Amino acid sequence: MAVAAGACGGDSGLPDGDPLAPATELTIVAHPDDDLTFLQPDLYDAVKHGTGATTVYVTIGEGAGDVAAAEARYEGAKSAYATIAGDHAWSCGWIALGAINALHCRLAAENISLVFLGYPEGGEDGAAANSLLQLWEGNATDVPAVARRTSTYSQTSLIQVVADIIDATAPATLRTLEVASTHGPDHSDHMLVGALAVLATARSSRAPALVSYRGDNTASEPANTDPALYPRSADLLLRYDACATGCGRCGDACAADQLDADHSAWLARRYAIDVRRTGGGTLQQGTGCIIATAAGANAVIGDCAAAPVWQLDAQGTLRTAGNLCLQVFLTGEITVAACGADAGLAGRFFLDDDGHLWSGVVPAAQDDMALAHLYCVGVAGGRPRAGLCGAARAPSWTFTPTTAR
């Protein structure tokens, strides 16, 4: 069933959709305009590469309270991507991702897919009853999707759905939003979706290059994108707005002077943090380094002169030349184990360019996770230890190459 980008009608009569296809570029964002706002100009170029691009929208969109409002935002996203691709022949339908029904719109000739998961929007501070923050804190457990086909989300099923999408698309690059408030508070949905992308990557069988993009808080940073690229980015957002806000005919672009001032400021800024795929050296914080003693023992902090060289591979494993690997437990304890056994989430780490060493373990639900919703590795009691990291706590590590020992 072909659906034109300018047709802003409902999706109630849609059939089963096309399956997901491999795509070099995967984007996972919270709202249907986050990609058009915070990931530019990179996103435009990624789609234009022609090697396949899939974008996943986790929530229905800021301010969207019902299916009709959500669908208007979905049409805006389709209009923007159709403009990049030069192709408006969308085919939309429902796909099953585990027990979840998701709306999948596809430009088959261009290998472009948009996936709408329909999770409720949580508000700037995550205070809404079924927000992603409430899901993380354990206050929401079975959250109904805002969609025309019934689905119910738990934290576990949401992480698994995104992991399944990563497995199915097998991306070389995964772009998402800020994973925690390490650069200042951001929209709650933005940060939780960034965390979701990390946890889903840990659960998947793939190892894409992971890039997170800062969101709302970039407005106070210096403008740093090429001014020559601003018009093309603004045009996409104005096409989205025509469908989502009604400032123009859906399928066309609103007038340039109708672009929101905040969005204009964000388009002039690009602040991204890469996760390193490989590396080697001692892992140091302050004057101490992580030392592996023996399999089955806790890792400790000790003299860097005696510390082993740790090798980080693309799968996120941290190992020594003696074939000892680090593992994180739900309690935060970090132990040393013989490499080779399937450590799963416990043995998968993400070292970003700010030096934060994130864990793939899903943190235990607890109160006040608004600004900290992922485990990262810090130091406590003379040992490396994992705990929630964000605005108030964001320890960093120096990963320093050394000569072979």
C-alpha cells in the first residue's frame, strides 16, 4: 500500500508491512523531529550515502497525546525523508517485533525505513505517568503503546525490541541522543532513549560504531555547524512542521520565518560524542589503575606501574594479555573472569570520548533516576565499581597505551 508523504490520514487500514532490511545507518531517537534537529547535518549525508538508512522513533512525539496527533508527526518525518531521497513512494504497514506491533514505513528503492514504536511521550522532566523515566524507575510496568494496533511495553521488552532492530539492520553506525546528563540536563525522553540505545546494543549481536548527540542543552554552546548547510537542514524541519503543526500543507514546507527560534538555534549546533570501538592501555583514574588479580576475584585499584594492559575490542570486551576479562554485576561489583565464556551484558563496555566507561548491564530500578539511568565504572573502597552515572557523578578514565610487558 503506497502512502504519499503529503497524505496526512490515519493508518487504521494498513496491512502487514515489509520486513526490516540491512542498513548501514541506524538512528534511534525519542521524538519524530529529534533526528531532524540534533543529528544534522550528519543525518542528511548518512541518508544520501545510499547504503541504507533506518530511523527508529521510540515515542509518539512531544506534545502528542493521541494517535491522530502522533500520526501527523509521522507524516512530517516521512515528508522530510522523502525530500532527502527524492522519492515519495512510501509503503507503510505493521511489523511484529517480538510481542510488539510497530508501524514500518519504507522507501524500498532507496532502502530507507522509518519505524514508529508508539511509546507515550514523557514530558521534559519525565513526570508523565507512563514516561520512559517512570519505566526505568519501576513506577510503570505494562505501558500500552499509543497506536492503532495493541502493544504493551515493559522495560525488558522495549530494550529487546530495539536490540532486535539492531540485529535485523546490522548497521555500521548507530546514531542516538545523549545517554546521560553528563553535559547538563536534557529532555528526559532524549536521555532515556540514549541509554536505551546503549543497553540494546549490549544485548544485540552487532557492534556498530555508536555516536550520541547532545540535545536541548546545546543552545548555550557556540554555533559550530557550516552555515552553508543550515538551509537544507531548516527545510527538512519546516517540512516536518507542515504536517505536525499545520503551519503549511503536509508535503510542502512552512515559510522560513515560521521556524521555532529554539529549533533554529539547535540546527546551528552539532555536539556529538563517539564511543571508541577499540583501544589498548592501562585504565587509570586519578593515581590508580584497574588491576586484574585472578579469575573469580574482584578487580582492584592499584599502582599503575603494576597494572595490566587492557584491550578493548569492538564487542566491548575488556581483556588482558593473560585472557582475563572484566564483568559487571547488577550489584555494581566488578569481577575478573576467564575470557571465552559468554559473559553477555556483564562483559560489554562502552568507552566514550569523554572517558566515561558505560556498562551494558541494565541498572536496578530505583527512585530519582532522572539524571542518571546507566551504570558507569567508578571507584569505591579501593575497587572499580559500577553505579548510576549522570550530572552528579560521571567519573572518567584515561585509557593510555603502554609498551608491551
